[in-house]
Amino acid sequence: MDLQNAVTALSQKIQASAANATPEELAYLGTAIDRIGGRATVLEVTQTGDAQKAAISQIGSNTAASIDAKATASLASFNAAVDSRVASTTTAVNTLASTTTTNIATTVAQAQSAVNTTRSQAETAIGTLVTNTHTNITATVAQAQSTVAASRAQAETAAQALSSTAAIATQQALSASLFINYFFASR
């Protein structure tokens, strides 16, 4: 067994049995420490152990402080990166929302303008169609009235001509009847 393991085992034995050990047992353990240490005294071993404990404790404290500092710096860096990312994402979302709102407003305005233009064109076309239809109906009625008047005039002319022809025919029939009577009477 090497010296370090022997000292460690003896130290553990002393710590475990120190509270309940008799004076003879403590003397035995002290003698064992002296024999293991050779020229070193118990005081030197204890002082070296205390110095090593202090050094280890200091290294632990320094390491913990370094870990805390690095963790704090890493956390601050992470928080700054997150804050930066949140800010840039918020800016991008706000820009996108503003652009989208502007595009929607522009599209709505263009659609409203197109609807108004189409409505105006439709109203104009309907007005023109009504006016043209009224003009065509008026012209057709006037033409029909003119045709009826012309037909009436032709019918009246024809009726007069017929009346004249009937009067002539009646006169000729009467003349023929007189002629026949005269002819038969003279014979």
C-alpha cells in the first residue's frame, strides 16, 4: 500500500472513530500516523492537509466564480441575441403588416375605383340605350304613323277612284239601259 492510500485510510479511521475512541485507541492511531510519516510530524501532515484543503477550496471558489462569470456572460450574450432577434423579427413583422395593410388599402381603392368606373359606364350605356331605344321607338312610331297616313290617303284616293268608277259604271249602265230601251222601242 502506498503512503497516500495509507494516510487516507488512517484519516478516515480517525474521523470515523474519534468521537467514540478511547485514549489508548487514539494513541495507537497517533503512533500509526508517526510511523507512516517517517520524519514528518503529525503537525506537518495536518498543516499540509489544511494547506491543500485551502488550495482546493480556493480552486473550487475560483472555478465556481469563473463558471458563474462565464454563465452570466453567456446568459447576457444569449439574452442580447434573443432581444436582437425579437427586435428584428418584430420590425420585420411590423414592416410586413404595414406593407400588407398598404397593399390591401391600395387594392381596395383600385377595386372601388374600378367598380365606380364600371357603374358609371353601365349607367351611361343604359342611358344611351334608353335614349336610342326611345329615339328608335319614336322614329318607328312616326314611320308607322306616316305609313298609316299614306295608306289612308291611298285608301281614300282608291275609294274616290272607286266611287268615281262606280259612278261611271252606274252611268254607263244607265246609259246602256236607256240605249237598249230606245233601241227596242224604236224597232
